Amino acid sequence: MLFKFFLFIAALLLSTVLVITVSYYSWRSEHYDALHFGGAFIETDAGLFQYALKGNGAPNVLFLHGTPGGYDQSIEDNSGVKILTPSRPGYLGTPLSVGRTPAEQAQSYIALMDKLNIESVIVIGASGGGPSAIAFAAMFPERTTGLIAIEAVSQSTELQELPAFLSSDFLVWLMFSMNDFRSDEAVMQMMIPDPVNRQLALQDPAKVATIKALSWSLWPPSLRGPGMDNDVSQFSNLSLPIEEVRVPTLIIHGTADTNVDFSHGELLAKTIPGAKFHVIDGGDHMMPFTHAEEVQGVIDDFIKNVARGLQKTSSETE
């Protein structure tokens, strides 16, 4: 009788493992294809880029995603602008050979813009996208109409390396798939430690959905790992030409950011002449989502001001 019971348990476990394995490989195949075909590919003088391009308005925006990320981690087009979001080198379909240092990556974005016939951009650096955005604005002022630094890395910092199990495509899938069976409160508690900011998200189902979707920007680590490892290496010893930035600049940072300390924003505000520093008191690293209306409003206003400046300059030269 006891033998039959253990045999039943073994069969149950085996069937569960089989179901999970089949589910994973079916899901994996579909989503690998979606990530591959969801972004366009183009060969540039710097190498192969994977990117997304949306919107048809002006001015042009170059969005540089955080760590980790890819072309699938972009911003909403609320201003009718054209947004170019490349996978930074080492992420998804853009090989790390395209550029390792912030300066090399900045140069590679110029190669991408040239190939796409984009003359100038407002460059937005979010978190780990900050160093190459700052380098871009400093190195290519003639191609930069503005710089927006959103909780951006601006000085040497030791990024927290992901736990070893998060390097497994399967384990990351399993962990995030389990969120479907957890309450929104439980999921948000894992992602937003601060209870006040957590409630800001929980009050809006759209914010909860966006934050849940963001978590999948970790998957698959096998296609994002080279970029993240490079970021960890580069950011540990940063020397950015911040003092050479002379374009209109907007800095947005939260005082309670534990991922990228508030001092990173303060350094930019102190060093870049005329920079606008928008401080979100109590905002942590999830503030672009928990404080989405405020953040988006400030960005929209900045972009509109840049657009008006471009129109004025254009009319004066005619």
C-alpha cells in the first residue's frame, strides 16, 4: 500500500515537471520569436543594431534604456514625437562589439541615426542608459537638441549583481509566471518596498499592469546578460564629460532612490549650466511608474519647449 502511495506521488511529480517543461518551451519559442521580430535590424558603420522606431512627429527622441533592458523597454509616445529606442550594446539583438564604453556607445548611436537619416535628437537616458546619454550630449552637441536624465547613473557606482538563479531563462520565467497566481499587493510588495509608493501604484490598475510588464524586461537573461555584465564593469569606474554638456537639460530624480542614489542627479544639476532639476520627494527607482503623471508631464513640457526653440531657430534662419 505504501509503495503504491509513493508510486502515485512520483507519477504526480513527474507529470507536473512534464507539464511545466512543455509549457515553458512552448512559451519560450513564442516569446523568443516575438522579441526577435518585434524589433527591426539594421547594419551600421558601428555594427548591427536592433531597434524600435515609433511615432512620426517632431522633435526626434533617442531613448536609452536602463540595466537590464532592450528595445522593448521604451517610453510612451504622449507628445506625438518620433521615438528611436535601440537595444544598447549587449542587449537582445545588438552585439556588445558595437560599443562597450559610454563613449563608444554614443558614437554607435550616431552611426544608427545616420543610417536612419535622423539629424538630431533629444536624448533620454534612464538609469543605466544615463552614462551613454551624457556622453552623447557632451560629444555631439550639434546632433543633440536636449538631454533628459531620468534617475540616471552619472558617476562611478557598484551595481547590484543579480542573484545567480536570475541568469537562468527557465527560472526567471518560472518566477515571473508565478506572479499570475499572486495578488497585486504581493507582487507590488516585491517590486516597491516603500509602502507609500506602493499604494500609489496599487491605486491605479494600469500602473500595476505596466510594472508587471516591466519585470519581463529581465527575460531572457541569456540575451541581456552580456549588456548587463558590461554595465556592471563600466559603471564601477566611470569618468563622464559632464562639464562639457551644453545643451538644454532636464534631470529627474527621486530622493529615496536606492538603486541610483540621489547624489547622481545632484552631480548633474551642479555641473551642467542651466539644467532644470526636478526632484520627486520620496520617489524611489520606480517613480517613472508610481509618479507617472508627474514625470510624464515634466518630460512633455521640456520636449515642447525644445520644439518651440527649434521652430524659432528655424524661422530666424529662413
